[in-house]
Amino acid sequence: MTTKEALQEIGSQHQGSVFQRFAHAITVWSGSSAAFMLALGVVLGWAVTGPMFKYSETWQLVINTGTTIVTFLMVFLIQRAQNKDSLVLHLKLNELIAATKGASNRLINAQDFTEEEIDTLHRFYCLLAEKARKDNDLGRTHSVEEAEENHAEKMVKHRSR
């Protein structure tokens, strides 16, 4: 199967599993004004019933238990949505890197690098920034290798004067 066919197949299967559709619907709904108004209504209803229940421990336990359960479930739902959004962002950045002529492909799938690999790349880009500052031309180089070559050429020209 070619990449193009695989992407077309993925595009035609955007519905996903029952759980994926359910989780997506809940995520969208929970961020809506209607969800906020419902939550506000529940809290106001609970507050209004306080005098009827003489602000008892059971009355307090009802709101505490309800909010704890909702919060517990929402943490996982929010994390799931954030993981998906983060992965999609990485895929878009990977596509931009792969499509940019002259870009360093070393950063494709950088989210999967170890902390040591990320630290190494960070040091490379700090070196790149330092070389660009020395060259006074921030827009000229695109990779560490190009920066080193450009810097070396400038040093040779500078020394020959």
C-alpha cells in the first residue's frame, strides 16, 4: 500500500471506535456553554437546598462526592484529548519539516527522543544560535551543519584580509 493510499484510507476512517466517538462527543460537550450552565445550575441547586438539609454533613458529602467523581473522570478525558492534540501537532510539524527543502530531518518525530537526545539537540541549536549571533545574520542558516560551514567560510575570508 502506498503512502497516498494509506492516507486516503485513514481519512475515510475518521469516525473511529465507539469509545473514540463517545470520548470526542463528551470532550466537545464538556467545553460548551451548556455544560458550564448545567454545572452552575447543579451547584446553585445544591446551595439553595442547604437550608432544607440544615447544611448537614450528608448535604456536603453529596456535592463533594459528585464533584470528585466528575473531576476524576474529566482528568482522564482531558489528558486523552491533550495527547491526541499533541500528537496531531507533532504530525503537522513533521510534515512541515519533511516538506521544507534544506531543513534538517533529524527533528522528525522529536517527541519520541530520549531526554539525552533532546538535550544534545538543544545544545546543537544553542550552538546554531550563537553562530548566528556572531555572524549577525539570523536568517541565513537552517541547520547546525550549514551554520558551521558558513561560519568556517566567514572565518577563512576574515583571516585572508
